[in-house]
Amino acid sequence: MTDEPQALCLGRMPIISQDMEVHSYELLFVDVTHNNIQFPKDYKQSAKLVGSALNLKGLKHIAGGAKVFVSADKDFLLHDMVLSIPDNFVFHIHISTEFDERLKARLTLLREMGLGFSLMLDEKGFENSKTIQAFTPYVDYLAVTMNTINTVGRTKAIAFLQTLSLPVVIKNVEKKYEVELFKDLKECYFQGYFFAQFEQVELSLEATQTYEVIDLCNLLSTQTSNKVISEAFLKAPQISVQLIQYINSSAFILKKHISSIEQLLALLGREKLRNWLLLTLYSSMKKNSDITPLMSMLDNRLELLKELHGVVSPNDGIKQKDQVTFLGLLSLIDLIIQRPMEEILQRLSVNDVIKEALLEKKNSLGELLAFAIAIEKFDLLEIQANVTKFGIHPQQIENLLAASIQNSKKTV
């Protein structure tokens, strides 16, 4: 069970120079339920934070031209997603991070690309000069909290920081005298409530991710090259991480571990990848208890459409089956993300057949969807009309009705 807050928003805190000017911002999560802040705890949370910053309104909206600091672990830094991140970012690396040849090579490459790094010290870090010396050629800042300074001892900590030739970011500064303690440091920056509270940048990370998914589905429906599609996924790192984890989960029997979007494209094809992308979005929303009944209803509808399609069109191939799955995934999206279907379809580039099926219940797919909805509602007159229209044996529909009744009992 995760301890990540349910109502997370993107937030920022300014980092102030000794001249009292805004030098940069640190990105973080704002828990709007409890009105507090959370820093990323692992690579998935770092990916979510970076992806939201890049895709919400862009870094220009969040930080202007200033640098943006984000906490990151080793897994995040070694992931391919980081190769697409612009050079505005500076990543905090905790001193407890294992500094091996892989990380050294990755930091060298990322610094050549323009990304920056900060070494986050704790109490033990001040005693570990060997590790600090190993990291120093690969980082641009040192970072330390006032709590750590007070634990180590102010005089000792400041004297130690003066021996290092790196700018220092002092975090959690709450009083004026704490700023004055560091006046002799050559280059020092401050963050904390003495200067500013955290700011909420946008109301919802979930809404941002929803439209990222829609845009990626749109791209998968075009003739865009696999390379361009892979690059687009890397610009939405939270989604990429979720999707790859989902495909690598125990639900799939794979001979080879999947580690890139290009591998997914080759393995699944565009249509299946588009469908799994929507499933990933929905599965990430299951933490919200308000939509759990809808998610169960979606599961039931997908199964019902699959069975009904097999009865109505038993000779259809894989492509048609994937299209029915896509129709089912979209059929409740307006209720799940609470936006009008017309608005969603304007942004999502689906073909006219799917649009007509969803909005007007026209064409063979629309008729199939209308038939499934009639079964869900136990509309016997409509069911009988469809049995006659499609020439289906009544026993087949009785079996589907029985299964639908059982599924509805599980949902309640």
C-alpha cells in the first residue's frame, strides 16, 4: 500500500540568491487534502513530477527561464526517459546513492547535454568526505537542510562547506539569523518558509496525464514514425514508466523484459499499444474510490463486447477485435474523466467510424455498442430486436445475460 497522498498537485518553492533574487525553483507535490508538501521518493514519483512539469503548461509557465530542481534517485537517472529532458533541470542526488561506473558514465553524458546535479548531504554525509570527493566532479551544487546543519553543528558544518568549491543550497530556512550564518560562503542559495510558502501550480496532475494519454493515442493513430512516437513517450515519462511496468507485470508472459517504447511498438503494434495505454490511464485512476464502480463497469463492458462481438461476427480477425476493444475503452471515458465525450473526441484523433459509434450508435460498431448497453440495462425489447436483426440463437444471448447479471452483482 502506497503512502503517496491521494490528492496531489504540482507545486513549486523558490530558491533565493544571497542578493534576495529568485535563482531557481524546486518542484514538489502539494497534498491539497492536508495542505503540505511531498518530495519525490522514488523514480516513479520523479517521473510523474517531471512529466507534469513538461506537459502541463511547460517550464516557461512554471519557472520562466529559471532552473528547476527535482529530487531523483539512481533508477530515474539511469532510465532512458531522462535523455529527453531539457537542460533547465537540476537533479538532487542523495549522498547515500551508490556511485558506480554506470552512474558516473550517465552523469557525464547528462552534464554534456546541459543537465545539472546537486549532491544532497545528510548528517552521515559530512563524515563521508571520500564519497563527496567522488561525486564532486559530477555535480554542480551541494544541498543541505537546516536540520542537518543543526545536527552536525553549525560551526563544523559551515567550515566544511567552505572547503568545497561548489555553490550550496540551504533548505528549510525559516529565520533571518539562519541566512546570516552563511554570509561567508562564496556562493549560497536559500529555500524555506522565511522567503516564501510553497505555491500550487495547477489543480490536478490526473487531468494533465489524461490529456497526455489522449495526445499519445492520437499520435499512435497516425502514420508518424516509431522514432517520433518513442520521443513523444519520453516527454511523458510518468506514462512511459507506468506502461512499461504494466506490460512487464505478471499479467503478461514475456520471453524478454521490455525496457523501451520502441520494444513495445514492435511487440504489440500500434493499435494494441493504444489500447494498453488507455488501460494504464484507467488503472492509475483506480485509487480514486469515486470511480471504482465505473472501473468495474468498464471491465464488465469490455468482456461483454468481446463475447458479443464473437457471437455477432465470429469470422472477424485481430484488427477488428482490437477495434472493438478500443471502442469499449472509450465508451465510458466521458464518465471516468468527467469531460464531455464530444470534447474528448475532438482532441483524440479517432476515425469517423468510432466517432459515429460512440456519439450516434451508428454503423456496425455503434450497433454492437448499443446491443451491449441494452444487455447491461436488461432492456428485453431492445435485446429481442437485436437478436432478430443479427440472427442470433436465443440461447447465446441467454448465456450473455446470465454472465452480465453475475458481473453486475460483483460491481454492487
